[in-house]
Amino acid sequence: ELMLSHDYSELLSQMQHISVILLEVFVGLATFTSCIVAVDKLFLFYACTFYKVMSLLDRQSWEPTLRYPDHFKRGAKHPKVLVQLPMFNETHVAARIIDYACKMDYPRDKFEVQVLDDSTDAETRAVVDKAIAHWRREGIVINAVRRTNRQGFKAGAMHEVHDDIDADLIAIFDADFLPKANFLLKITPYFQNKNVGFVQGRWTYLNADESLFCRYQEICLNAHIKCEQYARFATGNFFNFNGTGGVWRKQCISDAGGWNARTLVEDMDLSLRAFLRGW
């Protein structure tokens, strides 16, 4: 009994020693990662502040968005645009986003709306069909694409239809977005630069003042869009598509390998592959 007790105590001591070493390793890795994140945030804050201040002094020289054309050159033709609306059982907002998409100002011969409706709910499908029928009567080219399975979810739906798209640019909006009427007219001129793969629109919020929690979310998202992404763009570094509220060049998506449904962050994944391809 004494021998067994001694062996057990020695084993327990060794396990405790190994646990302490593993804990120290994990704490070290966490500290290192935290330092990298802190340095990144400080850099982004400095870069954002620098470019904002310099833009106030000399906007033409320092405002990064002015590096690209913000209006069409004389004689330039509008590119053909497909507005893509992926959704799943969005009963209460499905018709609203279809209405907002169809009301956008853009030459009608270069404009098409595609509803990627993976809904399994009969009520939602009826709402979508009713909205589509209404806008077809108004002369809008609009279609619904429905799949027999939801393989890959949103990314899978966009990947399956990609090769059949007959448009130069693809605007993507989730069902809870409300694009302004002039969105496409403001964003498409940037694609006159052949190196532009996508343009991310800024998000604003309908209910930011509804509660303290909503206000907190607005602050966090504004920090990401108005500070982090602005700073990365201004300094020529990688920044990602946010999954909605932006426009992609179809050629860029194809060149980067298309939407990948094997990851939960398909927007980040595609953005990184496009960046590595030189877009």
C-alpha cells in the first residue's frame, strides 16, 4: 500500500508539473497575440488619424478615396450590374429589400435583380413571388433562384449561380439592408480602375438609438468600418469585404477561385484570395 501511494503521489506531481508548463505556454501565446492585436489597433488608429487630419489640410492630396475616379469619364459606358439578394426565410423583410433594390437609379438596360431564395417557408416564398411579380410589371428584370438543397448556405447559393451571371459587376445585399437609390451610381465609377476588385459601402443603422446595447453595437461597427477599414485602405494594406453592402467585379471573383462554402467567413476568405491575386 505504501508503494502504490508513493507512485500515485509521484504521478500526480508530474501531472501538475506538466499542467503548469502548458498553462505557462498558453498564457505566453495569449500575451503575444494580445500584443500583436494591440500594435495593430494602435497602427490603425494612428493611420486613420493621420489621413483624416492631412485630408482636412489638403483633401486632393491626402484623401485616399480620391485616388480612384468617383464619376464616369465623358463617353464612358455604364457597366452591367446584377443586384444579388441572398435570403433564407426572411418573411418580414424580404419584400422590403426587393423594393429597395428595384428602386435604385441605374440604366435599366444594364440592371438586373437576382433573388437567391433558399427559403423553406411557404409564406416567405409567397412574399418573394408577389414582390417579383410586381416589379416585373414595372419593367424590372428580376428573377428568383431556388435550390432543392441548402448546400453551402449563402456562399453555396452565390457560387452555384456565378458562372451563369451575365454582368460585369455584382452588388450584394442581405435581406435586412436598405440601399439608397443612388448607391450604384456612386459606387460603379470606381470600377473604371481595372485593378479594383470590390468596393465596400459604409453601413449605417436604423435603430442605433433604440437602446444602450444598440448604441454600443453602432460604435463597434463604426470603429471597424470608419477607422479600421479606412486605415487599411489608406495605407494600401489588405481589408476585407463585409459580406454585404458592396459591389464585386465578377472577373475578380472568378480569378480568385469563386465563393468557398467550406468556411464560415466566405467574405474574408474571398477577399484574401483576391488580394493575393493582386486585386
